[in-house]
Amino acid sequence: MNIEFNELVWLDHHHEVSLIELVELTGLSEEELQHLVDSGALVPTNPDETSLNFSGHCVISIRTLSRLKQDFELEPNAFALTLVFLERIRTLESKLQTFNPINSK
């Protein structure tokens, strides 16, 4: 999956995506994404509504999760833990860049 320029701008502004859009953008099924929501690893921006929306920043981690699923044949039970780890890594990398801007990419 190649990220086009308009997707980069779109992800940078933290727009919201629907569950259906997340399915199209990530390659995971609606059931797999719902499992992530049910486990608490993927938090919707509007949890009380019937049509769930998510922050655009989650797309990158979920795309990575989708690739890992294919490459390593991850079981659905491993999705939540893997997504939590991916988000934690992104957070730590962001903090590291904040503290050390000279070595940032």
C-alpha cells in the first residue's frame, strides 16, 4: 500500500474516518476492527454512536498491523496487543524526536 500525497495531508490533520473507510484504507475486515474496538485497543472518537468514527492518526498503525497480520499470520487475539505496542512505539518515537530534534528524520 502506497500512501499518496493527499493521504499524507489528510492524516497529518487528524481528520476522522468511519469504520467503512478504515476497512478500505487498512485491509482489515470490519469484524477484525470491531474486535479491536471491543478489546479497547482501538478507541472511537464517538463511542456512544452507532456509526463509529476514528482519528485519522490510527490509520498508519492499523496499516502496519495489517501487514504484520499477513507477514506473520497473526491470530485475531494478537491484534489488540500488537496495536497497543505499535501505538506505544509511535508515541515514544515522537517524544524522542521532541527531546532530540537534531537526530530526527
